[in-house]
Amino acid sequence: MSYLSVSTWSLHRLLGPLRWTVWNSASGTHETQVQEQPLVHELLELPAEAAKRGFAAVEICHFHFPSTEAAYLARLRGAFAAAGVSLDTLLLDYGDLTSTDGRRAMADLEFAKRWIDVAAACGAKRIRIIAGEAPPTDEDAIRRSASALGELASYGDDRNVRVVTENFKALTSTGSSSLRLLERTGEEVGFITDFGNYAGEKKYEDIALLSPRSVSVHAKANYDEAGLPEEEEFRRCLDASRRSGFDGAYVLIYDGPGDMWEGLERVRRIVEPYVNT
């Protein structure tokens, strides 16, 4: 049964500071870089706000968590339960499972496990982990990524959190490489198809190829300078996904200018006819 969801990336100018994770190769450690943004909605307020606006689910980017302390995560879990909104996916926006730097590869794997623990504590059903930044033609990198994702999937299963990946970053930038990776992970690892992350002549073919394997699609349009979506192109993406048999969450993505809620409503008007039809 398909339904509407929203990503916190679509509200990133409203949810306060962004806490980006970066790798410091000199020290061999992860660091956090803070990007200031206005605070219009506390993250704890978002479930009720999403419910009020008719969304069944939310995806939260890891850089939007103001705290990962146990007490805060319990409050967040309670906020989703009280609003009757599902926390579908925690989107981990850092990590390179294909790094040839052994120290970084191990650190990133452990970093992902810590965020699986966060996902479990706040009640997220899934965690999206980046497959890797190696080229999509690098078969050794696909094997390394599949092995690491398999280890993380097992770790997540023990905590009732499913590991999924996405056509995000270089390794899964083509439909072919995405599918080859999933063939190596079997049913252990799920997938998210982002309309904006495939490109070129095979874009719609790639969307159709991976949508049936996806728990959600990131319904992302191209926008003009006024924040208006390119409807014809966007509908081609939606049609490719629907014809393939996709039946999951349509996660609305807006990153254009102006009011972000208004931008989301422009996207919603186009996507809504595809939900449960």
C-alpha cells in the first residue's frame, strides 16, 4: 500500500543547525561541522506537524538530530507514537564502505553501527546507509560494499532495524551497479530509489529497474529558479516507477527557493494521484 512521506531534507532550512559528519584523514577520526540554519520546528515537534499536514511517515537525516542521548531518543520515539506517524527511515548521510583506507573503512563501519543503535532507540524501522563512493564499474568495490552491508544488516536485524541503501553517491549511480550490489546482498538489504540521482539516457529505465526492489522512492523533481517543478519530466519518473509495480512510500523532496512547506505542496499536488491508484 503506497502512502506519502516527507524527508527532513525537504525542511532543512526550518529544523535548526545541520551537523555534518566529515572524515579527518590526518587524525583518522570523524568530526562534526555545524552549519547554522533557522529553527522554526524542533525535531520533537515534527511528527505532530507532519500528521497535521497529512503525511503518514517521516524520514530523518542523521544531521538533524540535536542529540543522540537515550533520554532524547525516547522522547522522539514517543512523539512519533503520539502523532500516529511512522518514523520509516533514518538517513545516514555519511560513510564510504568502499574506502581503500583500511582505517577509515573500519571507522565508517563502526560509525554506521552506532547509528543503527540510534535508529533502534528512536523507533526507526530502517536505516539508509550509503553503499560507497567508488566508481560504479569497480567490481571489487561492489563486493566490499556488499560484504559490509551484509554485516550491518545482520547487526540491524538483532535490533529490529532493517538496513537499506540508495542510488546515492558514485557506486550506485547507475541502475546496473545498483542491481549488481543488490544481487550480492540478496534479501538482506533493501533499497531506496531517488529520482534525482539517476541521470542520462537510461534514467527512466533505471528507475523502473530498481523501483520494484525499493521500500520507498524519493520523489524529487527538477525545479526552476522560482521553485516550480518541471512537471512533464517529474511525471515520467513517477510513471516509470508506478508501471514497474512500485508500492511503497512516496517521500516528497523539495530543495528549491522560498517557503519549504509551500514547495512541498507543489510536489504533493503532482504525486498524490499516484498514491494508491
